[in-house]
Amino acid sequence: MTAHEPPNPYATPSAALEHEPASPGTRKHSRLAALASAFLAYPVAGAGFYILGLRRRFVAWTAAGVLTWALLLVSVWVPAPRLCVFALAALVGLWLPSLVATGVAKPATPVKHAWLIAALMVVAARGANTAVKRWLVEGFNIPSGAMTPALLVGDHIMIKKGHGDVRRGDVIVFKLPQDTSTDYVKRVVAVGGDTIEVRDGVVSINGSALDQRPLDEPCTYRGERDADAEPCKLLRETNAGRTYTIMHTLDRAALDTPPVKIPPGAVFVMGDNRDNSYDSRRWGTVAVDLIKGTATLTWWSRDAKGGVRWSRVGHLIE
């Protein structure tokens, strides 16, 4: 017979050995990977918790981040300017606390190959952001006054991507036909099949002058390079049911355009600052394929001195 030794009451149970906590070195390694993924894998706010083995926290934080991100995209397309500002603030409000929470969380069983998984999360998140910028929503900063008063220098705008339903009156961002590496923002005044003429500042579409009603408001315009202020006048122009404000300076003549028929698949664009805009009156039409998208809202704005223009934060673009 084979002798059996009695069990050792002081031995470590086998189950406990299987779940032995990771060494301090492993935990430190996983913590760094978790913080890196939490910092870079936007909008997956809970990425770091997955590295630390905290699955429930990962699901909760990630769901909050992705849903807020989706809310931002919807707000640009609707458009809903205040909702957009709220969603942007919420994303920042999630991202910063997620970093702190990841830094202080007590790990469970950290995942194996932590750095590899962290890298995959970051690549996936960056890829998703690139896809959104390419096909759904993109942000731009306004560097010139050519679209004053609709857009001011220092405005930060959002556009919904695509060119399938561009109409007269839309404010669009497009690649400049003469230099497709440069993005411009102008208003669509005429579309394919229209005949446009500009005479003494008055735009005519298919032989009918657009309605322009003067506004009894003070108006001065100063260029981007601290030029002397110029007197100007504001008018409400209506085009295909869309009404928006344009501006004419009084000390210079408007640039006229003889009758031009817009070819199919192209649009004629002008700046709302009619006498201070480099647009289709000088270089011709814009092919629809060069249009990046339609501007819908202003989510942030700073003046030349760096002050915030609060009245333009969450501002709908006419």
C-alpha cells in the first residue's frame, strides 16, 4: 500500500495560487499602459480600466464617452448649437476624470500584453476619429473676414460632411479650385443650371434680382491687419427662401459679374462681406466634388485680443 501523508493545514490552497496577485512590477507596467490608453483612446473614456482588469468600469465609462460623442455628431447635423457645446463640455468632463480614476483605481487582474492591447485601442479610436472627420463632422477656424457678419475672424465652426444636398443660401467649406490644399468658406448663391448676374452689388438669379432689405443698424468694418475702420451697410438678402445678412462697404465699388450660366455639377459662391471677398466673381465656379460640407454652427469664438465672444458660443449659422 502506498502511504498517504496527511494534508498540511498551513499550505496555500491551489485555487489561491491560480489567482495570485500580479507582482508590483507587472502592476506598474499595466498602470502605465492603462494611463496611456486612457489619455489617447478618445472617446473610449474607459480604455484604461480594461487594461487594469476592471471590466464593469470599462463598460460604464466607455458607454458614456461613446454616447456623448454620438450626441455631438447628431447636434452638428440637426443642427443644435447649444447641444453641441454641451456635448463638447461633457466629453472633456469625462476625459479628465477618467484619467484621474484610472490613475488611482486598484487593479484587479491586469490583462496580459497590456501595451499591445493599449496600442490596439488607441489605433482603433484614432481610426474612428479619422472616419468621422472624413465622412461625418469636421471643425474649422475662420481666419479672415470675408464671411462677415455671418462668420467672424476667430470663430470655430462645425460642418456636416457631404455635398449631396447643397442648396442656394448654404454656407459651405470647399477646396479652392486653384489650390486644392487650401480650404475656403463661402455662401452658395447659385447652383447648376442657374444664370447669375451681379450689378452694382445686386445679385440676380435667372433674371430676377434677389430681395435686399437695408438694416437700420450701425456698421463699421476693420480688416484683418488693423486697417482703419470703414463705414459699411448691412442688408438682409433672401435667396431661394433663405434669408441672411450681407455687408457692403461704402468706400469701394462692388465687383460686378456679367450673366453667367452655372454648369451642372458646380456652384457659384460669394462671401457675405461682398466687397472684401475673393470668390467666384474672380475665379469662377466650384465643382460640387470639391465641397467638403455645410457649415451649421459656431461652437467657440475669440476676438483679436483673445477675449471670448460668449454671444457666439453655440451660435447657429444662418
